[in-house]
Amino acid sequence: MLPLLTFDHTQRSSWQGCKRAYLFRHICGIRKATADQPGFAFGTAFHASSEVLDLTMDIELAMASFTDMFNFPDDKVRTLTRARDLLTSYATFVKQKGWKFIQQSKDTLEIAFNEPLTDRINYAGKCDRQLDNGDIGEWKTTYYLYNSSGNAMPYLQQWWGHNSIRVMPGQGRQREFMS
């Protein structure tokens, strides 16, 4: 019997982009050598610290989480001051929206999923937040988000200059939204 295969978004995207790159990265474990990128580190640190903020409502604890993860003191754009401003603006935005999040476990708000596509293939990943009304939220920390044709995506709810949140209708309405 053939083994069950589980793919995530990165693997699927890699396969669609270049099958040889997929083979090297995901089957052989070979990756291009790249230096740490401040942009990715900033986004990762912000993502984790925004979750701390949503769980605790404590900006100082969120900033402590951020500074533990982000260490690029020479970066003139991605600074601790900007991180604090982002987190403060994010907290204000969430409060203005009246959003309440469902805690998935003791330590996280992220929703893990592993859904069968066929009898041999599963699709797995994580979503950032589930709102108490059933909607799913996905947080992005990038200057611009574009669709595959290079156009700015119109559905993004802008909350602070360089960041965006997309909220998708919950399980009961998702089929209508996607059709």
C-alpha cells in the first residue's frame, strides 16, 4: 500500500512553480544558501508578538516577545520603535473592530488543519485566528500584497501602513464566499 502524503502551502506552491526546485527542497532537503533576511525576521517576530498581545492584552509582554526574536540593530526601517507602533496600532484596530478570538489551546490562537484531498493526499497548514463568529483571519506583514497578475488585492483591510488582515467568512458561509 502506498503511504499517505501530506502537503502544505509551501510544498504545493513549490511544486506548481518548479518541479525540480520541489524535488531539491522537499525531497532531497537541499536549499539555496541565503542570509537571514530582516524582513522575514521582522514579520515572524511581529506575528508571534501579536499573538502574545491577543492572548494577554499586555503590550510590554508582546514587545518582550518581539525583541527576543528580532535582532537586526542596523536595520533602519524595521526598528523596535516601529514594532511598538505596529503592535499599538494593531491592538487599537482589533478593539475598534470588536474582534474576539477563539483560543485553540493553552498557548496559541492559530488553527492547525489537516484535510484529506484524496484517499492518499492530505493538505495541512495553519490559519492565524478564528473569530468568535466563526470567521477566519489571516495576518500578513508586508509592504504590498499582490495577486498573481501583479495587481494590489482589493479585499485587504488595511490597519497600519505596511500590514494587512484578511478575514474570510466562517465555515457556514465559506462555500458561498468561494463560489
